[in-house]
Amino acid sequence: MASISTILKQYPDGKREHLIPILQAIQEQAGYLSEDSIVEVGKHLQLPTSKIFGVATFYNQFRFEPQGKYHIQVCRGTACHVLGSSTVQAELEKRLKIKAGSTARDGLFSLEVVACIGACGLAPVISINGEFHAKLKPADIDDILEHYRNLESE
């Protein structure tokens, strides 16, 4: 856990107000907050792990499992919602066999619901690693997922 200790060394006085910046730095480096990292932060800040976990779960910016190689964000903003993003989300969950907030067992895909992607004119829209797929219908999902699976076999 050298990387976590390197981050913690940047906060030698171990004050409670450093908790969120520490968690952000760990997630930026590791991609998520592991149970071990939460324990290490708790020791460093002399806080119970339940407090660390409580803060981390309060903010939706923190993840507790690694993201998939292809991270899918489903926009649930007003325009996307009105134009059917819930059915797109349901189809993604069905095809990937995961719920929003999870990563597929093979680590290829992860799924996240976001409040707004900022592409209302493209609604309903998803983003996969920053690449937008617009004006979606549930029937489009198979082809999109197949495209990314094919990238893996190349």
C-alpha cells in the first residue's frame, strides 16, 4: 500500500478536515476506495472506519469498486428522462447483468447513472469513456456493447 502511504504523508498532521482531499487523492490514484484504503485513512486520521465510510458514502463522487474498462454513464437529466433514458438504463442493466453503480464480473463494463451529461439535444444519451451515444433506444444497446466487446478481441 505504498501509494496510499505516499498520499497520507502529504497530510502529516492528520486532521479531520483533510479527510475528503485524502479520499479524493486515493480514488484518483487507485480508481476507487478499497476497504484497505479506508482502514489506512482511519488509522492515519485516528477516526473509526465507520466514520470514514459514512463520509465516503454520503458523497456520490466516491466509488467502492473499480470501474470497468468501459465506464458507461447513463444521463437521467430531464430531457433524457422524458425521452426514455430509464428504458435505456434498464436494457443496459439487463444486457450487462449488473445494476447501476456496479461493475461487470469480467471488469469490462461499469454502469453509473448521472444527473446530467449536458447533451440535452442528444437525448437520451449515454457516455462510454467520454464517447457519446445519442438518441438511443433500447434496441441500440446490443450493437453498442458489441462494438466495445469487439475492441477487446482485436
